[in-house]
Amino acid sequence: MSAQPENPADSRVPAIAHTINAIGDALTGAKRLAFFAEVLAAEENSVAPVMRRWWATAMLDRARGAETSRANAAAGRNLVAVDALAARLEERAAG
């Protein structure tokens, strides 16, 4: 007999590498086109901020339930106050 973790499924989203190709590969459709257009048009000093912003978008798109969450937000359903969300995150980090 072996001990099993309470939550055996790892719910973390695998990180996307911080490269132009990896970010572009993680995005789809219009977002991918917009990313490549923006990063290719960026001046030297603004490439990194463009990559960081689109990396965050790509990571959020990978999150479980992201499409449902966006639809709910657009319709005004199941909204959570920022303070309540922060409290949830603090509880999760502490426990």
C-alpha cells in the first residue's frame, strides 16, 4: 500500500517559454497574427514588454476554464470582487 496525495491531478498550467516562437505557437488565430505583427514592428527597447504582455495572454488562454470565465465576465455572471479573489489566493498560498 502506498500513500496517495489528496489532489493527485496537477492543476498547474505548464509555462510557455519566453521566446517569440513559443509565444506565437501558444496563441491562435487573430491573437497570433496580432502578436507577430506587434513584435515584428517593435523597436529594440519595446520588444521585451510586447513579449511579456503577450506571454501573459497566452498563459491565461491556457488556464482551465478560461473561455467559460471570459464568457461569464462578459455576461456579468459569477463575478468575484478583487478583495475576495485576493483572499482566496492568500488562503491557497497559506494552505
